[in-house]
Amino acid sequence: MDDTLAAGPRLNSAGLNSTWASDESVAEVASPRSLASPRSDASVDASADVLVASPRPEWQSMSVATGWPKELLQTAPVGLRNLGNTCFMNAALQALAHCPVLTAYFLQGNFVADLNAANPMGTGGELATAYAELLKDLWREDSSGALAPEKWRQIVKRVAHFPLDGSQEDAHEFLAYLLDGLHEDLNRVSRRPPYKERNAVQGVDLEARGEERVAAEAWHDHLLRNRSVLVDLFQGQLRSQLRCPKCNTVSVTFDPFVYLSLPVDKKTKTVAEALAAFCEEERLDASNQWTCPSCKKCVRAFKKIDIWKTPAILILNLKRFYFNRRGGGKVRNTVACPVQGLDLSKVVGSEQPQAAVYDLIACIDHHGSGLDEGHYTATCARGPSWLKFDDDSVHSVKSPVSADNYVWFLLRSDTPSEPSTLPQQSHLHPEAWPHLHPLGKPDWSFLRSSDLSV
């Protein structure tokens, strides 16, 4: 995806919003669920041997407590063998494999309709198909022992060009790379329009249009180029503000995110403190001065980032590693995170169409003293239990929260467990966007008739 923010890479949020009604410009367009269509017969045929009985009607009976199909909870957990410094890959794969809706989307075969083999920014559908095959092996009913993901590694090296050559890599970096690759393989956009950078909005224009309207416009433009299940599940929206210290002019932009990198130090005790630090206003240094559009002065502006819209699955990366003249190190204190009921309402900058309450479902853990050494594992929820995946070894643990936590995966409590009921984010269907008009009267005048051709 091309819309990148310094706070994190490139993907965004889902949420069914019944408050916004469609206007006449979109009233006759097909429903969001019908927008997905097979890209080519070759893509479908290449994936046919990957699918387990698709669709699977018995999966309609979902576990209310966990969002997992009950039959999957009865399968034995499968570890991944280390192929030579591949613990970072194994940990990221296990954590992502324990995101319920995404895994069901692949195992039920929903991904086949979204394969976009013609996307030049993707891998011709090979990465998504290989991931579906890997999930099938991890969740098969007759699974036993550990799996050696050699075929997966060779495909990733060949089509995604990620260095899986035995060198020490970062699990979070690999995760971001994987999510981006899956997004491009599954991007529902068949004709991607040229990228146009959005200008910041300030002053009278911002006051007249309102921040929620400006945020919705930015979301619409993002969806013109990016529509996939990764957008539906993992992408949220950030509000970035610059404030002039001379005249107090405020300039605002809205950007998508796929994860948040939270600052932590030895004083950080809770996830709430880390989130507050992420949203704290800071002063730009002398090398990053900003020219105020109102007073025209070059100033050290105040910058503030707010979480504007929350995704269905929120990925939080704890920035434990630091670097200095002596080399660097790692912040090793435990940052407390509730396993259930993490309420983000106090740190979210706008009204949400649903409660921003999350449950922890998986962690990527780093064991060691620095980024260039150590070992990665994953701790994942499996029904009411927590399992630690340490390469080919799997064992139960009492709690997933520890001083080793590096990446958290949190599932919003309203997220549908059945992939077919997951609202698809589309530029043509604002009723599914997470944006709410303050007066309850949506203004969709920024929607264009040319949108129908994208």
C-alpha cells in the first residue's frame, strides 16, 4: 500500500455504521459483500487444491467467547520448525494465524474471490495462496507434531524478496512485510487510479467542513486505491495536527495505519500510559521546521497525533529497542495490558460507531537484550487457554503478558466472527465506513461519478 505514515505502515479500519445513510449517488450500487469477484480463472484453479471444503457451513456455529469455530478449537496446536534463524518468521506467522476472522477467511476459501493476480504491486496471488496452504497445514484435523515451513520460505524468498537466508531479522518488520504483501495480492481494486497526495486542511476551510467530514474524504480517497480484507480488518485512521506557536493556526491531515508503534521507557507501566505517550503533543526540532500557511513564518511547530478511527484488529508494537552512542539496548520492564476489556475510549479522538473495547488474542515476544540478538516466540489465545509457540515446541502458559511482549494483537469486541458478514470497506459504500457525521446528516458531495469505474 502506498499511503505510509511515520507512526506505522500502510493498511486501515472496519466497522458497520448504520448512522450514515447512502445518498442517491451510491444507492443503486451493489452491496459491499458483492464487490469481490474472481480476478482470473488461473487464480482460482491455482488455489483449488489449497481449500478445505469451501464453504464450510458447519462453521456457522461459532464460539461466542473466542470467535473461533468450535471444530478448530479441537485441533492439536502445531509448531513450526526453525529453519535456521527463522524464529522471527515463525512467531509472526503463529500470531497472525490466531487472528480468528482472517484465518477463517482463508480456510473457508473466501480469499479466492479476492485474488488479484494482475496487480503489479502484488505477487500474482502466490503469497496469498501459499499463506492459505500454510494455514491449512497448521489447522488440519489430523495434525501431529511440528511443521517445517520450507515450501513457504522458498515462496516468500522468491516472490516477496524477503531475506530468509539465515540472518537475524525483526519479527515486527516481517509481519508488516507480510501484511502488505497479502493486501496487494487481495486488493479488490482492478484499476488503481494515480496517487494524489492530499493537502493539509486548516483555518476557515477546516471549520466549515468539519474534521469528521475531512477524515471521511481522506478515507474515501484511500479506498480508491486500497480495498482488501486487510483493510477491512487491520486499518484504522490517525489524525495528525501541526500547530503554529506564533499564531496558533492548526493544520490537520488524516492518514491510514495498520499498526501503532508505542514509545516505552522504564517508567511505562501500562498500555494506557504507552498510548497516552503516543498521542502526546511534541515540539518539532530545528531541522524539521514548518512554514505556517497563515503567518508564513518558518517555525518549530507543535505536532500531535490522535487515533481517529479504530480497526477491528489493532496491532500495537512496543518500541522497546533504543540506540545511542554506546550502541543501544532494550527496555525490559513489563507493560501491563488487560487480557479482556481494554477500553480505548479515552485515547480515541473522535466518536466511534462502536465501542472501542478490545481483547488480547496474540503476542509476539522477544527474548534477549537487543534487536540484533535474541529469540522470538508467540503467545496465542486458544479458546480459554493461552499457548506459547516456541518454534516446534508448544506449551500452555497462565498469562500472555510479560516483560518479553513486543507486539500485541487485539480484537475489537464487536468484530464479526464469520468472514461473510464482515463489512467490506469500499469507496462506494460510506454506510460501512467508521465515520459519523456530528449532525447525523452525511454530506457525500465529495463522491464522484468517476468512482464507479475504479
